[in-house]
Amino acid sequence: MIRGSTELVAILGSPIAQVKSPENFNSWFAAHDADLAMLAIDMSEPALAGFIASLRGWNNLRGCVVTVPYKQSLVPLLDELSERAAALRSVNVIRREANGRLIGDNVDGAGFLKAARAHGFQPAGKQALVLGSGGVGAAIAYALAEAGVRRLTVADVRPAQAQALGDLLKRAFPALDIGYGVEDLSEVDLLVNASPVGMGDSGELPVPVTLLESLNSAALVADVVTQPVITPLLALARERGCCIQTGPEMARAQMGNLGAFMGVMPVDA
């Protein structure tokens, strides 16, 4: 029940009907008897700057989760960024301060690592392969580098974008060993599909089957795609005996990070 006293958070994107955050957040608020509610806001791009300006005076709004396609375009509209958001030039959550200042962070990578650690994966000293160097892939790669992976390989159908991400990571983490191509997966401890390949009913794999045949059964294989839950990549990895991590696991894991940044729930929610 939304009352006059209810404080609000939002999730902003377009389209928005597919997101699970309102259901997840509102279920948590209800279970913990919190006078809070999340709204889903489908905002057209021409109205975006005006909407962000209006947040400064929206006194009962605590913050806003940001989803596609606005993670990058919101950056110049905010007052302050976390160190990782500034490096990535991408935000997925905004906190509204009492004085109306808007502060952005990107916890996609932190949420991914929380889910991976729940599977027993400890990144320090490991080798990881991230497929896709867009917003989510960049955030995951940054979090892995920050957590101390020994070698990180970034692969993308857009080599220039992968190289740009590698350059960013090398500036932030000079000791990191970065690669861009992979011909064998036998030494990879973590394989992450951070691209949309495998979404829906496409049946596509982000890498050739012949390459996946070299995958070590001790590796953790993760996918950020949420529909289907078991993507073709995860199905094949499971057949090879690998531990798998689904897209919804990452979404659930980062809910506490998002809520904590907005000040509405503990980080371990």
C-alpha cells in the first residue's frame, strides 16, 4: 500500500515492462514492513534531462535504479560519481541526497561477483574471460580486475571497443595481464557471457562449440542473459560438468548493493 508517508525509489529505462526489480524490491519492502515502494518508469530519451532535473526536488524519492539504454547517457547529468562509475562512464544506480544532489554508482560488477562468490568462486589469482565489452561487460571486467584476477581476457565482435575497455583497465590496474583473443579455454577459471547472444529463442552461442569443448569442468560459466534462464551457453556448460550462474542470480545478488547505495536496505539483503 502506497501512502502519503511512503518513500519511493524508481527504476528508469525504456522499455521497462520486462524488468524484475519492482517485483523484487517491493516484495522485500513488504516482507520487512518498510514504508517504501519502487516505481517502474518508462522514460523517452528527449524527456530524460528534464526528468533528472525534477529528481532534485522530489523530496520523497530516495534514488533510482538505471537500466538500458540510459546507463551512459545519464552520467553528465549527475553531480557526483563513484570512482568506478567515473572510470566506466556508466551508472546503474542514483542516490538523491537530502539537499537534492544526485550521486551515481555502478554496482553491476559487484552484484555479479556476489553471485559468483556464492558459487565458491574466488577471483584473486584466477583467469577470467569476459565475452562482450559493453556496459555490463565493462562493469564485470572492472570488478574482476579490482578483485585481483591474474589474467583477464576481453572478447568482442567489436575489437575497437574491447581494446578501449582494455586500455581503461590497464590505466586503472597497471599490473593486470589483459588479453583480447582466446583459442583455448582449458586454463579459464571463469567464463562470462556479458553479451545479448543467447537471448530469447535464438539458440545462439557466444563462442563456437569447438572452443567450448576445451572448457575445464572446474570452471564457473556465467551468463547475464535473463531470458531464457538457462541459455544455450549454460546448457552446454552444464553438460560438460561446469558450475553455472544464471542472469537472474546476478540480478538478485545486486539488489542489496542497489538498495544500500540508495539507503533503503542493507547490502546483504
